Amino acid sequence: MIIKRLPISELQFETFTVGKLSRTSSKLIWIEGISNCKLLDEIRNRINNIDIDMVDGVGVLAELIKDKGTGIFLLEGKVYHFLRLLS
């Protein structure tokens, strides 16, 4: 859906498998040249470090990668909304 709505060469994505039992396929999507590289690295790191048996929805993934205190994921609603668009 996003690729059809935003058909530009800068649109990048990376696929992750999350959940030891569910093996849920998830994509991290960003626009090269606009996205913050440090933020992307942090998101990759958080996704790669998820240790859970099952991810059954985008809300679970958003909860697992957000900050528990203060920091880059305080805009949780926007992250969740973007992830929801991808599901």
C-alpha cells in the first residue's frame, strides 16, 4: 500500500522476523535522505533484541520498541499510527 502511494526510489524497507513461535514478518520502512539514521539504527537494534514468543499485532510491536521513560519514542502515537498503516 505504501509503495503504491509513494512510488519513489528513496523509499527503503528492511524485513524482520519477530517472535520465536509466531515468526511474524515485519517491515521497517523509511525515506532515504529524510529519516534520521541514528533513529533507524536504534529501531533496528530494538527490533533485533525483542525476545518474545508471539507478536500478533502492530500494537504489540509498538509497545515492545517504545521507550519506557523519556527519549525518542515519546511520540508513541505517531509510531503506532505509522506501524498500523503497514499492517
